[in-house]
Amino acid sequence: MTLVKLSRTLPRIGWIGFHMEGVPAFWGLLEEGIPIQAFITLREDLMAKRSGGSNRYKALCKRYRIPYYEVGNINDEESVALLRSLDLDVVFVIGWSQIIRREALSSVKIGMIGAHASLLPHNRGSAPINWAMIKGETISGNTLMWLNDGVDEGDIIDQMPFPITLYDTCATLYDKVAESNRVMITQLIPRLSEGRKTGAIQSDCDEPVLPRRRPQDGAIDWSQSSRQIYNFIRALTKPYPGAFSSLNGRKWTIWGCTELPAPCGAGAKPGQIVGPVYSPQPRSCGYVVACGEGAVIIHELESADGDEFTGGNVHELQLEGIFNEQSR
């Protein structure tokens, strides 16, 4: 345990972030009457294609009169100089994509605290929530840690597990991540007020670091089982670029489906549209598509032109054929 002598009752707290997963924790501290001295986020032009929460942060900063700064790179000379000038004891780095280097880390008195959406050291690396769903895991969680110049290797402050249910998507899991951030950070403040820097060294782990996911990695492999394809689609749904497939030469992004583990459509090839599904409940309508094992019902999809079809109106498309047939 490291003890840092503070010259004040509460530490001077800063916040670095842009993703929505940090908003409940940020707001939670303010509602508890804990002041935040500065908020740092990405420049607007860099945030345009990201699932950020800049408007929520900006509104809260305005309401609570928190200085609001935008940067291009948190590690450049100008950003490090800004951090030093703010005279901060602790900085929370929540929902931030840039790895923070040593010079920036050393700009605060106690240290910087980050969160990683897995139970470290498991699923260290990029897109842990998406990967956990793709791999069919049923438990995930969130880790609060002291940042160092490694990748998700800092001493663990706290962890909170949560289930991955069959009804979750990447969006609902990030809601769980956001809530766990709020709980763990709020509970941590009393310890920080005493100047205590406590944490447990991470255990050794031979798992490879999760690779970064790219939009082109969303191609659906219809030879997989219905459960694997269901997991893949819900892991990449909004706000991410989505899982996709081509049909008769046209690209379709598939935003939502239901698993049918039982055989459906005798003799159907993987990726073949078996037929439409009609239901009094519009959200249950769609198309049955055969998988390597079982089938899925596609309920929500989008054309390459950006036209979205969901529920009852998917039948307007009159789809037939085999997804990805040209790649066979």
C-alpha cells in the first residue's frame, strides 16, 4: 500500500473519457457532492464515428461548472502540460481508447485509475465485451485498476462480476459495465480521501491479449451453429458496426435475430433462407435462415443503402436465396 499525504480533505479529481459507459459514474460522484476539477475528452472531429457520450458529459460539466477540455492525443506535449497544470491527485480514465503513456501517468499525485470490462487478467485487450459474447461466455464483469504503461496490467482495486444472459446484447452488457463503474468508483472515494493507493497485483495469465476488432471482422460464417451465430450477431449489434452477410450480390447488416436450435428446413444449406415467419407480434416476424446446426430467425436488418427493416416490414423485402453463396 502506498500512502500519499494530501493537503486537503478530498482529493482533486480529474476525469478522462468519451464513451457512455463512464457517464453514470461521473454523474454519481457529482450527485454525492464529490467535486470533479476537470473533464478531458476527445475533440469533436475525432468522436464523430464513435459511440461517445460527449453531449451528456458536456451538459453535466455545464450544470456543475466543471472545466471541459478537448484533446487529440492524451499523450502529446500539450495534453501532458494541461494535466500537470491542473494539479490533480487522481484521474479516472473511463471509456477511453488511447493507451496512456508514462509521462501522462506521472502528471498526477496518486495515480490514474481505469476500468476494463472483464474480470482481469481474463480477456485482457480490445473489445472484451464483444469477445466474451462471441466466445459464448456466460459470466463477465468489470475491473477497476491503477493504470501503468502496460496493456490492462495494473494492480486491481476492485472487481464486479455479472452474468451474460441469453437475452443480453453488447448494448445491455455495457449498461451493466456502466452501473458497475458507478458502484465501484463511489465506494473507492473514501479510501482515496485518506491518500491510500491500494491494489492487488494481477495473477499470471497465459491467455493472448484480445485483438482489436475491425468492421470487416463482422462477416457471418453460416457454417457455424445457430448459437454461435446468435452470439456473434448480438455481440456486434448497435452501437457497433454490426454483423453482415451478402445475398444475391447485396450486403445486408443483420442487427437482430432469434436462435432456433432445432433442425429447420430439411436439406437446407448453411445460409439458405428457409422461409418467412409471420406472427401477431411484429417483432417476432422475420426470415428463418439455416445454419451449420439449427437455424436463426432474422428480425432486423439493414441494406447497404441504409434502409432498415424490422418486425412486420421485413417481409416487404421478399428475400430468398443463400447468404454468402458466392463464397462457397
